[in-house]
Amino acid sequence: MGIIARLIGAAFLIWLAESWLPSVAGELSGQIAQAASVGRYTALVGAAYLAARGISRLLDVAFWNWFIPRHYGAKAPNLIPDLVRVMVWLVAAGTLLARMSDQAATGIIAFSSVSVAVIGFALKSLIADLFAGIAISIERPFRIGDWLDLGSSGRGRVLEINWRSTHLEEQDRNTLIVPNSRLSEMVIRNTSRPTPWYIERLTVILDHHVTAHQVERLLLSAAAQVPEIARIDESAKARLNSYTEKGIEWALQFPVPTLGDASAIRYHVWRNVLRNLHFAGINPPPQRYEMYDAVRAMEPPNRPLINREFLRRVDLFCNLTHDELDTLHSALVPRIYRAGQSVVRQGEEGASLFLVQEGLLDVVVTDGSGVERQVAQLAAGSYFGEMSLLTGAPRSATVVSSFDCQVIEIERDALRPLMQARPEIVEHMSEELANRQVANAKRLAEAQTDAPPVPEQRNLALQFVSRIRSLFALDRLHADQPAA
């Protein structure tokens, strides 16, 4: 109603100034005629004011706040409505001056031209920013909320596009203000278009002996373990960048939700990469000086299958002596599984444990109704199959390689001589086995509605001691030994 009232008031004042008051001034004389002339000017000023206010408000309500969001899905940048308001007021002011001024048009034009030239020279940078802002608003290379990479000038999310500058919020929550004229000259990378996510990359140099298959297992599994990356329908990729004297430079390309998340996600990916390299026994290549030996050049590389410290970090084996670790290390069997291949299947018999050295594996459980659910993922440094190894129980889950994987298998016969030589190993392994079973039962209870109740750790440990001693025939072994 306010808009209609302003427009009706402006129309009435225009009629008053252009029709009634001039006729009154022509019929009367003296002070009354002068008062009528002053009233005419006042009515013209009021009409221009009300008309400009009414038209500006009408455009705000009907066009900027209703039509544009409804048809384009977003509000127009503040610069364009502000510019239209200024034009409306300038038209109103120009019309008012034309009706009130008795000066010759050529004089007004000459004075205006000189004034515009002086003002334009004084405000050339401001005008350049203004027209650059207009071009940005019309072309719309980016929108409010988009993440922009300005190269050395910074990165940020667009907060506002105004007359003079564009405001960006940086990753550390600071505000970056860039003049529009400078922004129009930059090469801008809009990471929010055409998809909301974008591709981030990191590079790592590895030794020449590391194969492409190993690199894919190490790098792709590192990216897949980050939940924010796994939720995006775009796969990570490993690429060979260059071959140098120091080593081979590999690039890992992976999607991130927004540029604002890039720093945190890069940290998690790097942490996973370094952990995978550590468990695989691969170190970044140092600066090297080669001395060629024709005899040694014919020998195959002698790289250990797995570091003994890796075995010691496995909970089940952490209390083994150095000699016992050496015995166990000599019995390790490497296995390679392709992506999608099952390592073990739920319900199958088994007599071995697996250590994950490279890659990523999915743990899948089938409930009583035949529905399969993924309950966990196993990265480098994890192990599985301990129940079948130590107690002879069937496999409790299906383990499938998500990528090409390398695992190390430890068979029951490798542990038998250790336990027979030092039976107290059984107590420690039973405690660790019970801890693992309680943790797995809690995870299954969260994933399955018909999962069995979580057992008590102490009772489980005692049961496992009996089952392990029976499976490895430790009681019969000590019964057969002669008394001292």
C-alpha cells in the first residue's frame, strides 16, 4: 500500500504543479502569484521524490525480491539493484531540473560536460571498479557462495559483490577484499562450477623399485579412507608425473567437497599416505650418489617382506621376544588380491591370520535374513582372521579387497612351535582376542538388529585360553613330558 500511495501522491503533485498552480499564477498577480510559483516548484520536488521512492520500492518488491529469485534460483548481486536505484533517482532529478530550470540547454550541457570530466578524472579508479563490478554482475562468472582460487592473491568464498569490490571469506575466516577492476584482470579458478566439488592433488616421490601396482594400492586406499572423499561420486586417481634421478614423482588426484575443506582433507590424506608407506616398508628416497657395480647389478633387489617392528605392533604379538619374532617372520606368506576379490568368506573354515600391508579391504557381514552390510574397513596395519587362527572358529565375516591389496598370511603351523616352547603366550593372546571380540560385537550390534548380546571380556578370555590350549594340543604336550 505504501508504494501505491507514493505513486498516487506523485501523480497528484504533478497535476497540481503542471495544471492548477500555473493557471492560478496566470489569473492572479503580486505576492499570491509568487506564492503559487513557489508552490509549483515545491510540488515538482515532492512529485520527483515520491515517484523515485515509489518506483525504487516497486522494483525491490516485485522484481529483485520476487521475479529474479523465482526465475534464476538466486538473488541478484547488490550492485545491480543499487545501480538501478541510482539511475531512477538520476532520471527523477534530471526531469525535475528540466521542468524547473530557465537556463538554455546548451549552457547546462557545457557545464555538465566539464563537471563530468573533472569528476571522472578524480575518481577514475572508483569508476573502473564500478564498471568492472557491472561487468562481473552481468557475466556472472561466479556467484555468492562460490569458492574462488585467485592464485597468489588468495582463496575464499564469495560473500558480497558491491559497487567497488568483491568480498571473500578465506579458509581461516578472514575477509579478503578485492577491487573489482583488479578482479576483472585476474585468472580466476571457480572451484564450485560446474560441479560443487573439485579435484585436489598432492605429489609424492617414491623410489624406482616401487611398482605402479604398489603405488595404486598405497595412494588410492589413502584417499578412500577419508569419509568426505568416499561420499563423492568421483574416484581418486594415481598418475605418474615424471621420472627423475631421485625417484618417480607420483600424483594423487582426489575430489573434495569445497575449497574450504581442502586443507583439512589434504592433511588426512597425507597422514594416510605416510602410514601406508610406513607399513609397506617404503621410505621417501634420499639424495643419492650412484656407484655402478657390475656384479651387484645382476643381483635381484633384497627388500624385506615386512618389518619385524610391524609384527611387534600387532596386539597379539607385542610380547614376543626378538627370537620369536624372527621365527614368526620367517614363516610369513605374501598374498596379493585384486579389487573385488574375497580374501575370506563368512562361514568358511580357516586356519590363518592376515596382516594388511598395502591397500584397503571392506568387512561385510550377512545377517539371518541374507542382507549384506559393510561394518568396517581395514587399512594398512590392520589384521583379521585371528579367531580362526587361534580357536578354529569359522570366519565371522567376509573380507573383500576394495582396491588391489597385498596381505601377509600367518598360518597356524607358524605359531605352534612358539606356543609349545612358551605356553604363557596363550594368556596374552587370549586377553587381546577377548578385547577384539568385545569391540567387534559392539560394532555388529550397531549394524544388525538381530546381533547377539555383547559378551563379558573376562569370561571370553578364560574360554579362549581353554580353546587355544586344546587346539594347539598344549595340555597333551605337557602331560606327555616326564616329571623332573
